[in-house]
Amino acid sequence: MSIPELHINPLGERIVQTFFHDCPDGNINFRQFVRMLARFRRVKGTPDQINSTQEKLKFLFWMYDTNNDGKISKEDLTAVLHMMVGTNISEEQLQSIADRTIMEAKKSHSEQKEKERPETIETEFADDDMPGIGDDPDAISFDEFCASMKRIEVDQKMAIRLLH
């Protein structure tokens, strides 16, 4: 990597890999590169589709979904944590952090669903009892990831100034 800011970042290689997420052959053309950068354009007024919170969350999700299977597993989290902390934390501690992160994401998602559920409608089954996306107890779905990121100002944190 010849970009100093990426070279010193422990996640630099993963950031570059995420840029190539939609490129199965590992090549990216100029148009794709510009579209990827546009995700990080500061929002002034109403965001465009490309720099919306949703698009920024997708990029972040892809950062953690190291095997590109559409969910963040304990193995994905552990791999990213290894990139971030190296050998400064034991494997047991990394596993504990990954387990807790998954548990917290599921809790945030469950709390969000409870807030969004109309109080006047009674259902026979709880949403958590129904099979579907996000019911893997050992992985984080995109919806669960988004719920866990709700309190973070993603639009501000993931904005870069492209021109002076």
C-alpha cells in the first residue's frame, strides 16, 4: 500500500479489500472507485442514495464480513479484532469480545423491534420465534448490525473531505 494513512492503519488492508467487495475479479475501474469514494462524501441537506447512512452501514458491514457470506460470524469478528490488536490480547479474550459483540447486537436489534412493534396489535408468536434472516445465534445479520449502530453518528464519522 502506498497511501501512508492506510499503511499505518491496522485495518488498512481490510479497507482496501472492502473497496473491491463488488468486484469478483479483484479489479476496480475508475467509475467504481469514484462511486465508492462518493459514499464518504459529507452530507449537506438530504443525502443522495450513494452517500446515505444505509450505504455507509453497508460498507462498515462488509468490513466485518470477512468471508462475504452476508453475516458477521464470530470468526469474522475475531479476524478483524486480530487485525486491530495483533497479539496484545489473548485468543480467549478475543473470543469473549466476539461473543459479547454478537450478544449486544442481537439485544439492540430486539430492543429496536420492540419499539417499532405497534402496541395495539397482539401476535400469537414473538418475532424472535419465527424463522428468517438474522436468526443465527452465532452471527450478526445486516439488520442487527444496523440496530447496534443506531446510536453512532455514522454520517459524520464516515465522511471525508474530498476537495478543499
